[in-house]
Amino acid sequence: MDIYAYITNWEGVRLKPYCDECGQPIVWRGAAGWTCKCKPSANISPSITIGRGRDLSVVGLYSGEDVMMQRNDVAERLAELPKRYDWFNQMQADGEMMRAYAIVDLSFNCGVGAVGEFHDMIAAIQRKDWRAAAKAMLDSAFARERLDRASADASLLENGEWPSL
Ligand SMILES: [Zn+2]
């Protein structure tokens, strides 16, 4: 297990755009435009193009590009989180990289900004009370929504070892 496989376990691998809310593919429905399962009558956007003219909606990613993207995404989080949060910086300085990965995964689930709203968890991390930090993570909207993922992250945060998935 490494951070890439760990995140992939939760996020999956999809080479075509999908809706972050319902998880279903964004598909072309003629007059209705681009829709997904939770917004069947909403034209989500015009055709989605990225990079140097890649039609993301139709072509998506070629195999292997997703791996490169994930490397960059994780590297970006590992640069952004310590810049934004002193306590995360401290975890890295203390060699608590495995526990820090629980926070990296949390940021993939709820965003880097929302990580700062886990006040009880952060206070416990600052005390290095890993058990309380894990408990705080489980007492959250994140855990109510994604108990499997939150339980794994809480275990990683408490024990500093990959949980069995
Ligand atoms: Zn949707």
C-alpha cells in the first residue's frame, strides 16, 4: 500500500468526466446538453475541453494519464497543506508522514480548505493525541457521509499504519 493506491481505493479510476455529486458519468443528451444522473435536465456545461484542445467529455484521459495526474495531485497537496496549516507542517517535521497521509486523503474527500474546519481533530493532532484525533474525525459530517473512508482515515491517523481495506 502507498498513498496512491490508498486514495485510488476511495476515488476509483475513471477516464471520462463524472459528476462529483452522484458519481455517474456526464453524458451528452442532445438538446438537454451534458447531463448526469442527479441533474438529468440540466445542461451542465458546453463540451469540456482541457489542455491543448483535448475534448475531455468525449476523449477523456488515455490510460496512464490518470496515474500521472494523481502523482501531480498528491504532490500538489503535499505542497499546499503545510503552507496552509502549521500543524500539518509540524506532522511532517515530526516524521509523522503516515498520519499526514490520513489528512491528505481527507483533503481529497472534502477539499484542502475544509480540512481546516476539523477543529477538534486539529487540536488533538497538535497535542499528538492520536486516539482523540481519530475519534474527532469519526465525529464529523464526513464520517456520517462516508463511514468506510472516514474509519480508514481515522485508523491511519490513530495508528500511523495503513488500515486493512
Ligand atoms: Zn450528478
